[in-house]
Amino acid sequence: MAKGFTLWFTGLSGSGKTTLANQVRDILLERGMKAEVLDGDVVRQNLSKGLGYSKEDRDTNIRRIGFVCHLLARNDVVAIAAAISPYKAIRDENRELIGRFVEVYCKCDLETLKGRDSKGLYEKALRGEIQNFTGVSDPYEPPTKAEVVIDTAKEDVDACVGKIIQTLEQLGYIPAGDGRGYTDEEEETITERLRELGYI
């Protein structure tokens, strides 16, 4: 049986974390693995009800998600977290706790995020109507050692998912598929990234 691990999506609101997390989960289920998605918004409604958006409350929320991921991963489930998780120290704390941890940084520029935002939250935050909004009036600390970096403003969903799946295959976390869909350039990019991080 394949060992569990945690796939941690981080990025600003609207950067595509949940969409990609669900697509990756479906592929892993098709390959016979056990996988669960922990979406940041859903966790807030259930495990973290009552928490606000201060740094302390955000850290508590991300630690809770990390702890659930830890429990799932040690029981051979792939725990897929999709949460803004703005602070690097808490993400690194979860990496340390879990061990088998793969970070996916969903990059996206502000103009694209505003265009995707049907509720107009970015515009309200930019006008000062919403306080403590990550990426506008509250900090977001991008990862410096993410195993996968994708630009969701420039890469479509299939390309992003392909890059994530190939990285997991190269790391030996999931069984290899049939290898279709990766260009030589994509393979080289992923290989170079893993080499920079010292995996290969």
C-alpha cells in the first residue's frame, strides 16, 4: 500500500488552490490511492468556527489543518490541503510535523485575481472596506522552497495538474502513470526544480 503524505496548496484567494486540489485528488483516487481534500473555507466553518483573521487566529487555523493532515498521512491517506496559509513559519512548522510534505505554490498576479473575484472582495479591500485581507492589507509570504511553483494566470488547469502529478511521481510519492502529456520542456523544468531543492 502507498504511504500517505501531505500535498499543501498555498496562494492568495482566487489563485486556483481548491480547483487544482480537487483535480489532483480525482487522479489519485483513479490510481487506487486514498485521498482527502481539506479546503481552508470548509475547515473554517467546521474545525475553526469562531476564529477571526488576526495573525494568531490564522496561525491556529493553519496548525489545525496541519494536525489533521498529519493524522491522515500517517494512516496512509494523501491529505490535500488548500488554504491561503499566508505565513511561511507556520507552513514550515507543518512540514516539520508531517515529514512527507509537498508544497505547491499557486502564484497569480493581482489583476487576474481581481478579474476572477465575483464577490468583488479584492476591490473592497483595495478601497479599505475590508480589513486584514491577505495580499492587500495583510501580508502573504510566498514560499521559498516549494516543490512545485505554478503560475495560474499563465498556465491552464491541465498544465498545472500535470506538473503536480509528475513531481509526485518523480519524488516516488505516487505510482507512475503512463507518462503521457508531458513535454520535454516540462519534464526538464520539474527535474531542475527538484534538483535545486536537493531531491535529485
